[in-house]
Amino acid sequence: MRSATLKDVALAAGVHPATASRALNPQTRGLVNADTVKRVQRAAESLGYRPNPIARGLKTARTTTLGVVIPDLTNPIFPPLVRGIESAIEPAGYTALTINTDGDLELERARIDSLRARHVDGLIVATGMRHHPLLVELRAQNVPIVLVNRRVDGLNVPSVVGDDERGMQDVVAHLTALGHTRIAHLAGPSDTSTALVRERAFHAAVREARLPDDGSLTVRCDRWSAEAGAEATRKLLGSGTDFTAVVGGNDLIALGCLDVLSDAGLSCPDDVSVTGFNDMPFLDRLSPGLTTVRVPHFDIGAEAARMFLECLREPARVPRSVVLPASLVIRASTAEPSARRHARGT
Amino acid sequence: MRSATLKDVALAAGVHPATASRALNPQTRGLVNADTVKRVQRAAESLGYRPNPIARGLKTARTTTLGVVIPDLTNPIFPPLVRGIESAIEPAGYTALTINTDGDLELERARIDSLRARHVDGLIVATGMRHHPLLVELRAQNVPIVLVNRRVDGLNVPSVVGDDERGMQDVVAHLTALGHTRIAHLAGPSDTSTALVRERAFHAAVREARLPDDGSLTVRCDRWSAEAGAEATRKLLGSGTDFTAVVGGNDLIALGCLDVLSDAGLSCPDDVSVTGFNDMPFLDRLSPGLTTVRVPHFDIGAEAARMFLECLREPARVPRSVVLPASLVIRASTAEPSARRHARGT
DNA sequence: CTGAAAGCGCTAACAA
DNA sequence: TTGTTAGCGCTTTCAG
């Protein structure tokens, strides 16, 4: 049984399809006699009419779909973000098409191409790099874009991020309050704004507290992964620098750090305190539970989606950037530094 | 700059749009002179022509999209499944529209409705209940459906599941080999086939090993969650039954169990061994690491997607059910039972 | 083998 | 206020 079309409804209501269209569309309903509207609505109801967004899209060049570009759905910070987006777009009748880029620019280009072939009305992008020519190019082609979690240099589009600066300040304040004086930072990859903001905030906070901030205390990871965190921790240990706390650029980096510390016979938090960033799920069940910064990913997604819809409604409006509050979550991976220090194989 | 249409390509190649369409479509290419095909292809290339799937869909009543129906993307077993689906459909030019039902049948119906309004070519469904009228109804309307992870009573459609039976046998064999004789089971909600299969396999394996299988050793959870697992564990402890091992219906249930055991002053694995099911991410980082059954969710998704594409190609073909191997992953949450038993507050 | 013509379902001019 | 007409981009008869 073929589903009812607008023509069927019009026939049943005894009007022209165009009138039926107007009656059913809230935008144009005002142009139609109230009685006629009722008649059409009743006919639509009784036939179980569902408008066909495909046909509509062909005509209006709008598809009520949007593309969501994320690095990797299996990274636990992204499912809440995606759900936040979906929760906010659904009331507007929008549907999300989600793609994974796996951090591969070729793949990203190809998959965004396929989104555009499907004529998505715009993109919410979580893969932004500080230097990201593809996004600049899309922007130049007037593709509506909202950035989440990260920003892109020279790209004047709306963005929604967590308050990384404040989060990092809180982390450092927490550690200094515990009495730590030599705090190391395993920074994220420097091609992402997130890593940069967190690293800068780290340095600023450490210097503010009049603590040492020599270069050996910061190691950069080339990816946001446990492996990269492990690698960086090995470097840190190898450098012979003294430290009693490690601030991970995110939770995964912190997890990698914990692995290597444990392999090196160092216990957390007795020998070294460790912190993460994001508060991904199940972190509370590790032992020790990881002290971290909770970033409201669901809300970030929802807010980004709202901004996206706004962009479509008022394209001329100046791009806003929204920062949502992040909060320190203290667990067992941070404690007062012990008397004994561990550097140089001590 | 408007993107090139088929008409543009035809014009550039000096042929009729219909010819260009035939030349570009692999299905119909055979009907066209090889030289003409080349000419059209070159023209398409140089204009950067991308066929418009929307317009095509309007004509062919196929959209090269499929709906993916899952309970909750933030449950860590689903992202790999979704990625598996996407990896398998992408080469065929398909795009997934994913929805979350949150276990709510109303929501499920509404969201599946919206998928159908978008004319998805079919559904891959991970929310199957043993009694699931909506799916039966859809099936009756000839909506192509493939089930993943679970089966539905009386629904004759293809399905892809992990080998729960074998997985459960391995779990019980592992525990009996360690010397456990009183093994409890926190079964999943009995309205899902997965819970049923696992519970039946549990009872069969226990009886096979000539171990006690009295009713008090099995408690059913009403959801697949840590909270439900905690609740069930409290019941189990409250019943006063003696046991030295608990087989969780899935990992989340096992996590809830661990919480309550720990609250009750029982240590795992010293006092009680605990196992899960699924091997969700980061389970290896808990302490103790959870012994569980690895279910290949990515592969389940990929295989389901392949079957889905097959269904579209040969609708007449009889529905197959595929079972993918699951494997026991032994970690620190299982050990030999200690001499002291813990029942009745011992 | 290729062109002509129609139409998928809907909406936006325009006309009445 | 409603109807008429045309067309979004594509595929698919049917002729030629």
C-alpha cells in the first residue's frame, strides 16, 4: 500500500494540491481559509498523510538534515555530544547524519563530500584543527558550520566549547592546595585549539602560583590517546625531571600515564598524583578513580545544535562563541605529595 | 556556485540527459555506446558532477539510506556496532540514520515513523524484544529489517548475534575449573532474547557440571544496567543463599554487582568471583579487571549491514541467522573460591 | 544505441 | 483566498 501523497489529501478534501500544501505548512497556513485548513487537516489525518521530505527538499533545496563530523564515535566523549545534538534538532524536525573521520583528512574530505551530495543543510564539526583548510573552504562556499569542542584559527563561525581555561585553573589550584610544587603537563596535540588553551592555562596557573614551569615539565602528545599518554610519560620519566603530579591533557592521556607509572613501580596517588580532563564514563570505577574536569558534552552538543538552527534562521547574524562551564571532579588519583620524591630513579 | 546537474553534463557532452544518466549509471551503462560513455564520464569529471541522491530517490523510491535503531548510544557496546554498520554500508553508497529509543516504545514508534517519513530503505534494529508488535507490524508492511544482538519471537527476518550460548558455557566452565560449585546468575530482563539465551545456557551448563541450580541462585534484573545489577545483588545477598561466584548477564550488571559486594564488605575475587558479558571498553582498567565474554560488536554491525544490502538485492531470499563467535576474556575478577564462605553474614 | 517525454511529490510564482 | 502552471534533478518508459 503506497503511502498517501499530497495529491490524495487534496482530492479527499476537494481542493487543489497547492492549497493542501499551504494548509498543511504552518508557514503558509495563514493564507488559507480557516475552514479549508480544517478540511485539509482532517483529510490528511484520515489518510495518514506524511509529507515526503525528499520531494520537499528537491523543491526547497533544504533537506532538514545536518551532518555531524566527529573523529571517532568509540571515543566515549562523543556519544553524549551526539545525543545532545539529536535531542535539540529533533523538535525542529531535523535528522543528523553522523560520520567518523578517524583523524584522517582524506577520509574527512571524502565523507563530508558525501554529506554534501546528500545536501545536508550544514555541519556540526568536532574535528576542527587550528589549521583546517577544508573548513575554511566550506565556509567560503557558505556551508553553515558550527564548531564543537574545538575552534579553528581564522574561521569565523559559531562555536561551543567547555571552559577549558577555568577547568585547568581548578586542576592546578587543587594540586597546589594539596602541596604539589613540581607539576608536569602531558599536553594534547598542538594542532588542536583544546590542547593549546589547556596548555596555556596550565602555564599561566602554574606561574601564577609561583611554581616552576621549566620546559622539561611539559611533554606534548601527538594524539589524544592512552598510547600517546604512555609514550609521553616515558619521555617525562626518561628526562629525569622531578615531579609529584601529572596533569593529563585529557582522560585518555591520563590513563596511559597511569599505566606507565605503574609499570615503573610508581603508585598513584602515593608517589604521583594524576589528573585527566573530560570526565568520560566509568572513570569513577577505576582504581584509583581519576580526578578530572567534567565537560558537559551533552549540553555542548545541544547548544551547538540550537546555534545551528539559529544560523539557518538568521544567516546574517554575527557568529557567537559559547563557553559552557566545566567543573573539577575530585577522586582518588590526587593526594598530598609524599615526603619521598621519585625522580631519577629515586 | 550551483553544483553541476545531469543536464549540465549532458550539455557538455553533447548528448541528451537521459543518455548521460544511462552512461553514468553502472546498471545501464551497457546500453550505451562505449565512446559516448567516455565522453559523458569526462564531462562529468570536468564539471565535478555529483549525482543528487535526493532527486534520484524521488524517482526510484530508494534513498540509499537506512535507519539504525539502538537503545542508547552512550551504552559503550553500541558505538562499535554502529561503526561496523557504517563501514559496511559506505562502499555501497549508503548512509545511516541512527536513532535512540531509550527503551521507550512510544519514542521508538515515533522515531521509526520519522525514519520512514524520510523513506529509509530499511532498518537495522538493536532494540528487539521477544514480544515486539511494532517490528512485526513493520515486517508485515514489507519494511526490510535486520536484527542485531537480539532476536524477536515470531519475526522471520535475518539476524546477527554473538554466540551467547557458547560464551556462557565458557564462563561456567571457567568458574567450575577454578573450583566454584555454587554459582549465581544475575540474568538480564527476560523480555530480551539475549537474556533468555544466556540464562538458559547458564542453567544447562551448571546442570551439565552437576552443580546445584536452585531458584535462589538466579535473580533477574529488570534492565541491563548497573543499578539493576546492584538491586539484584542486594536481593541475592538478602536471600541468604550461599554462593562463591556471580555470573552477570552483561558487564553493566556485573559492575553493579561489584559495587554492592564491596559495600557489603565482600571482596572480589577473594570472597566472590564475578563475570560480565560483552567486554565493553575499559573493563581491563577496573580493579579487579572484569572477566567477561568478548562479543564482536563491530563485526556484528558489519555483518548485519552486509545482510541488509543482500536483502535489498534479493528480497526473495530466505532470511538467514548468523552467529558470530564470542570468546572468554579472563581477568582478575575470577579466582579460586576461598575456604571461607560468605553466606548469611558469615 | 539515443532522443523525447513523462513524472516521482512537493512548493513557489503567478493569475484569477 | 484559491487554482494554474512550472519545475526542482533524476530515471524510465516508449519511439525512433
